[in-house]
Amino acid sequence: MLLCRCRGHLWPTMELWPKGYDWNKWFEELDNNFAARPDDLYIASFPKSGHHWSFEFINMIYNGNADSVNKSKLENFFEMHEIREIEEMPSPRILMTHLPYDTMPQDVINKKCKIICIMRNPKDVCASHFNHVRGIAEYKYDGDWNHFFELFLKGEVENGPWLSHVKDWWTHCKDNPNVLFLKYEDMKHDLFANIKRVGEFLGKTYDDDLYRKMAENSNFDVMKKNAKAKELPGIFKTTDGTFFRKGKIGDWKNYFTVAQNERFDAVIEKELKDTGLKFQYE
Ligand code: A3P
């Protein structure tokens, strides 16, 4: 897999990222030239946790209608832009990010910007991530599931490790009123209620009918049908793409062996037990 280490984490180095990608330079520019704006909204997640999905309904909430935003979330992807491009974006900016908390500019916290953190159970993240890196030609990854499983557990995947990513965001922000945590599984169980929570967090006072329409129009089947507008042309090996693959809770069961599941459970249990963070796996 094409990854490099910078500031204690792993980052993609494919050409579809700006400059090819020189992460040291990008972070240097971030440190020196980036200014958060109080009306920025950041949507933070570990990869494969429902970032595209949340981009869709959060745009609906911003636009005050239930129409698909009809563009790729990658256009608003923080790390995929040079800092001067981010500076040129008009306010209010919606910035999608996979940055681990310790690499996030403190200015965002100091200026009290709103942040929505999306989390998903790590077994489905792992299975989804496996399909993602296998599906995008530029990763040049053809390892099998057993190989990827070990990489994921060691944290040797993009933006890894998953554990420190979620733990850090959670411990630093769980009591911050400007940060809202959403879980993929809760959204699957009741999308309407979760979209409404986001609307209220963003200070909107829409009626339930509009929230219900937003939920209908951002469900998996509708988004998959409309996927073309949201995928980058040519990055996937198959025409199916991987941003809208299965959209289910529990697909991990098609990948994990019993022994892998037991090992995974032991690690997650030990690492999350004092955090109050819990995930649903089916
Ligand atoms: P699967 O690979 O398990 O299907 P991200 O956008 O963060 O890359 O996450 C991608 C995952 O979210 C994929 O999971 C994708 O299918 C799923 N997803 C995308 N849109 C969704 C939706 N509207 N509802 C539920 N899951 C969705």
C-alpha cells in the first residue's frame, strides 16, 4: 500500500493527492498559513465510517432542502487541498477531514468551530477499508484479507491506528459543546432522528417533514443510484466503486474468522474499556 509516515501517522502518497504527496510540506503550510473561521464546519472521521453519507445530509441541512448535493465530498476534503485553496473557499466552509486529533489545527478548537465526528464499529471499518484499498488502483495493494487484517490491527493503514483516532477525538472532545458525535450504526437505525440532531446542533429549525425527506433522499439505495456524481472518475478498478459498496452493519462477518474475531474483541475491549465508547456490531 502506498503510505508514508508523518507526524506519527500514516498518509496516502498516491498521485491523486496534491503534490504527489509531500505531507511534511502540507503540514508546514497548515502550521504557517491556515486560519480557521468561526463559521467553519468540520466533519471528522476515520476513513470508511460514513463520511460521504454525512456530507450528503449535512449539505441538505445547510442548503435547507432535501436535494442531493450532487458533487464529490472530495471537493471539500481538507487534506486533499493545498492550504491556499482552502483559504480561497467562500464561507461558510464545510471541511471534510480524516485528520487524527493531534494533527488537527488548534485554531479550529480555539475559534469554537463546530465539528461533527462520525464513528463506526471497527470491524465494519476494517472490512470496508479492505475493499477500499483493494478497489482503488493507485494504492497498488493486492494483499489478501488475512494480510490486511494484521495491518489494521497494527494500525498500519491510512490515518491509522483506528483505535487512537477514535480515542483521541472522543477523550478530547466528548465534553466540548461545539462537537457532536454521530455513530454510523445509530444513523442506520434511525436516520431521521440523527439528521434532526445535526440540524438542531447547527441551529436550524426545520419541520419534521423536511428532515424526513432528507433522510429518505440520503439513504443508501438512493445514494448508490446517484453515486456517479460523487466518485472521482477512473480511480476504481471496477465500475462499481467503493464509496457506496454495501452500506450495512455486520458485513464484517463475511470476512473475520472466529479466531480473528476473538483477537479483535480482546484488543477493542482492553483499549476502550475506560473510555465509555461502545459500538454496535450488528
Ligand atoms: P461499506 O464498504 O461497508 O459498504 P466513507 O464515506 O467514510 O468512505 O465510508 C464508506 C462506507 O459508508 C461504505 O461502507 C459505504 O457503503 C457506506 N455508505 C455510504 N453511503 C451510505 C449510506 N447512505 N448509508 C449507509 N452507508 C453508506
